[in-house]
Amino acid sequence: MIKAAEQIRDAELSEALSERYLSYALSTIMSRSLPDVRDGLKPVHRRLLFAMRQLKLDPATGFKKCARVVGDVIGKYHPHGDQSVYDALVRLAQDFAVRYPLVDGQGNFGNIDGDNAAAMRYTEARLTEVAMALLDGIDEDAVDFHPTYDGEDSEPDVLPAAFPNLLANGAAGIAVGMATSVPPHNVSELCDGLQYLIRHPNATTAQLLNRIPGPDFPTGGTIVEAKESIEQAYETGRGSFRLRARWQVEDTGRGQYQIVVTEIPYQVQKSKLIEKIADLISDKKLPILQDVRDESTDEVRLVLEPRARTVEANVLMESLFKLTELEVRVPLNLNVLDKNRTPRVMSLKEALQAFLDHRLEVLLRRSRHRLGKIEHRLEVLEGYLIAYLNLDEVIRIIREEDEPKPALMKRFKLSDVQAEAILNMRLRSLRRLEEMEIKGEHKTLSAEKKELKALLADETLQWKRIAEEIAAIKEKFGAKTALGRRRSDFAEAPMVDVVPLEAMIEREPITVICSEKGWIRAMKGHQAQSEEIKYKEGDQAKFWLHAQTTDKILLFASNGRFYTLSGDKLPGGRGHGEPVRLMIDLGNDEEIVALFLYRPGSRLLVVSEDGKGFVVEADKAVAQTRAGKQVMNTEPKARAKLCVPADGDHVASVGQNRKLLVFPLAELPEMTRGRGVLLQRYRDGGVSDAKVFRKNEGLTWKIGDRQRTETDLADWIGSRGNAGRLPPAGFPRSNRFD
């Protein structure tokens, strides 16, 4: 017996972790997440179907409780949680999730709204005809079997799969470091593509797409992806398909109309879709839409009411496609396990060819199995015929010999199989009629044996037989059947001028107020500055500007970043508002330098504390995320200090040393990001204020409640980087222009 201490071995932690994680990753990839290219199934689905077949749950028989099925699966084949197995079974029965259901469910199996199925003790299931096609021939040595996890039974490595399940039903899964996503397709089109590939092994993707134009989703919808994009996706095995809801306009009289959505995109929950549209209406983000109603029964029917009859239906729907899941992108990632259990991304042609190769192997194995059975039966029948020709002698040997079997074999030169069959023959089989039947069966089986040998020797006959099997699948599940008709159609996306999101926000005047400590709010209307506005204790007013709910507001901070706020998303005017730092990623140690309305096409002058600056276009300062957009590179001792409109031809800069300098704006560079150049040279301190103005209009500054304009600026005009001179008499002691 090995002692515990002798079982301990030293190993590097990184090596041990790598080894175990690799084992886990391989297990996830091969035994859980990726489907097999041959039958399109993951292990849990394969085990479900095999267990249901063992329970004899054929389409012609009655249903059995799902709890019984799940119990057999986890007890014999799949040692995982019962809920995960039941969830897999439920999905195989949902006609809105699986294009060709493999399980016929009885009871509540969930719905397109996202409601869950009833517990497994209430629901019942059996196999569908599609599942039977996948299992066809499994008892005829068509595939290999391996022991189950406890070694007490065996299960198939793969199903014979007379049905092209991978592409017909699709698959989705996330493994470790890789994923798969295969949309469903129409089996009639797949059969056409397979037959074409049999006749033309060197077919191109474009030629296959003439037979298989694209996916066919169980919930219908319209595919609006460009043909070039679809061809590239199928050529590489990676891409996506743009899928839209199907809709129509219904006339309600008096010039009014409503839009009815009859099909929603694949795997979109109807309840969440309606909730999203309702939120857009309540938040006034889609003012051209009045109301949404769900009038669905067994069929989807979402009614959309426009706000006015002047609203164009195409414009309304394009807006909804942009803002909701009425339009989605369905990914294609044909990452599957090949026949060697190796994961790889396949093209459409490779996936079809892998299915055909599997069908060829199944055909050969079933033919050899059948040939063996026939040869065994012919051997038995030949023994029977010998017995009939020598019936009296056979009876004598059986009656008189102590060991009749060796005696029979010696007397009539019989094989062991023939002698055993004669000894096991019933007395009633000694009728003359039975002899004739045996001769007839022998003749029939001999003809079949000849056909099988010819089939096994001729590859052309093999592919012809496979083509016939594919034709039979097309006939059974093809476009002429309710299950097989195409549900998703193709169209080009209409070129409609979509109403921009800003235009859908109701335009209302607001007054934006931001305190010194960064508490922001938006009051309705354009309010004049008033002492009645309350702030938190120790806080006071800093920014006050009139805007509209449709405006964008730019915030420039001491870290050199610009942040963008939407007027319609600012907190209301009640109370003290909310900290602006909750809306953007602005540190507590950063100060708000400027807050102003964004004006497209305008320019801004940004200046740091040490007097360096540059001009930037306002369009380049708009940020799309909470993190803002870095425009000015700052240093710990030179934070961003000023941001003023660059509307003019000259710059006036005043330092903390009370020196004023005026120079042409053209001497400053226009940049999108950087430190800038020195505006004014200071012996001590830094910049205090800067302003861009038009020289012919003069330089203006505030003195109390009135303004003063100085037009004679000859003494202060110089070049950028000069020290400047003391400002004119009456210039504010604050060294600021406003």
C-alpha cells in the first residue's frame, strides 16, 4: 500500500495551474460547448436523444414525463445537474428557438416572451421525425460507441445523422478561449446545396449560395445583409447577418394608420422588446411614436401608433430599428469539432463536405453490417435446405446420436452455425410451405448481397445512394411541408433619412446651473440669475447658462479633458441637483474649468496655468464616453486653467503679474491634443485670464455692472511670448476680463 507521503510530489505552481487549466479548457471545448460538424450536436443533446430512443419515445408512441427522461440521462450518460439537462431538452422542443425541433413537447415549454417552461414533473416529451432521422441506423454499426462515465453502458460518439442538423438548426456556445455561433438554415436549400456539391466537388462558395442564399430563422424576419458580405461570411466561416422584424402598415381610416409587427428577430424576447419601446416613449426619446400595444395570440402582433399621420412609416421604423432590438446582428462563427475532435473554423463548403463524408462513412458501415447479416442468414438458409432434402436422415441422427451436432456436421458437411440452426428448428417449420419460403428468402437475400457488394466496390454508386437519401430528406422536410417552408426572406435596407436622436428629444428651454463644488441641475425655462437659488452649505454659484434640452454641453476640467453632457439627461431643478462627478469620470481632486454650450464648427482656446495654450475645434472636443476626451496634456504644476471661445483675430492675455499682452490669434497653433505654446512670458506666477476678440471692435472688459471697450491697443500689441505691459487705467484688479 502506498503511503500518503509517497504520493506527494513537488511541482511549480504555474506548471500545475497550466496543466489543470488546459485540461479544463479541453474538456469544455470537446465535451460541452462546441458541436460536432457531423451531427451538429453537443454531448448533452446527443445523450438526450439517445436516452429517449432507449426509452422508445418514438413519434408514433405516447409521451413520457420529462423527469423520467432527465433521470435516465443524468443517471446513465450525463453526470451533470438535472436543471441544465432539462433546459437543454426544453430548448430542443421550442419551435421559436429551434428551426426543426428534435423533441415533441406536451405541456408548457415556455414562450417567445421569455417565460420559463413548467417544471419537468409536469411536462412530457417524445422524439420528432427529425430526431428519428438523426438516429436512423444507430443499431446497424453506423457509428462507434464508447463506455459511459461509470462503465456500465455505452453511448454513441456521434449520431448517424441523415439530417444536416448543424446548419439546419444551428448552434451556439462559449468555450474557453473560443466560441461558436451558427444560425439556422432551410433544410430544403441545404439538400439542394449538398446534391450540387456531390455533382460538383470543386464548387465555389458563390455557386453554393445560389442554392443556399442565407439563414432561415424560426421566428422569420427579413435579412437585409449585402450579398457580398454574406458570401464573405460563408467563405471564411466568420461574419454576421443583419436581421429585421417584419412589419406592415394597416389603414385605420380618416388618413390615420398603424404599424403592425408580425415577426420579430431571432432570440429576441418580445416582452423586453415592448418594454424598451415603452421606455423610449416615456423618456420622450422617440416623440414621433405615440403608443405600443401587444395584441399577440399564438402569432406575434405588435401595434405601433405614430404620433401624427404626417409621420412617415419608413422613418418611424428606421428609428425603431436603430434604437431597439427590432433589428439585430446575428453572428456567424462556424467553429466546430471536426471528425478528429479538433476545433476549427470551417467555411460553408467545408461544413457541407464534412456532412457528406460522414454520410459516406455511415453508408459503408451500414452496408458492411447488412452484408454480414445477409451472409450469416444465407448460411443458415443453406443449412435449412440441406435439412429438408435429407429430412429423414436428420431426424434419425437427432433421435439416435448422443451428440447430434458433430454427427450432423460430419454427415452433411455443415458449419457450426448451420448445425446449430437445424437443431434449434421448430417442428412446425418442417412444412413443405416453409421450404418454399426459405428458397424465396434465399433468392431475395442473394440478390441484395450482390447489390451491396456492387455498392461497396463502386464510389459512384455510393454517392448516388447518398444523393437519393438527401432527396428523401428534402421530400420529407422540404419546402412543400409546413415545417420546411422558408420563413425569413431577403431585402435591401431602405435608404431612409433617419431622424437623428437629438431631433427626437422634445426641445424645451432649460437653465443649467452648476455650483463651485460641481453640483449640477437643469431648471425649466430660461431663468435670470437670482439670489433665491439655494446651494449646499459652503457652496456657491459658478456656472449659469441658458440652453435647450436638445443641446450638448461641454465641460472642461483641470486635467485637460473635455466631457460631454446631454441637456435632456441633466437632473431636474428641485433640490441641489446631483454631483456632476456621478455622470462623468472626473476625479474629486479635479476642478471644473469651464462649462458651455457646444456649437458645431466653433473653435476654442485652451490655456494651462503656466501660460501655454493652443486652439482646438469644438467638434474634436466632443466626447462619446464618460471618460471624456483628453485634449490638453497637463503636468502636476501646470494644470488646465482656461477654455474660452476662439471667435476673433487677436488674443489678449493677462498674467498674475498684471501684465497685458495682445497678439494675433494666427500665432497660436491649431491642435487636437498637446501642450501648446507659450502665450505670454512671466517672471513670477502664471496666466490669470485670456480672451479672443476682433481688433477692429476693440478689447472689452467688465467694470462692475458696465462694460468698457479699449480700441487703442498699440501699446500692448506684440508677438506671442512677450512679457506685455501694465493694462490701461481702470482694468479690473481681479486681472479678469469678465
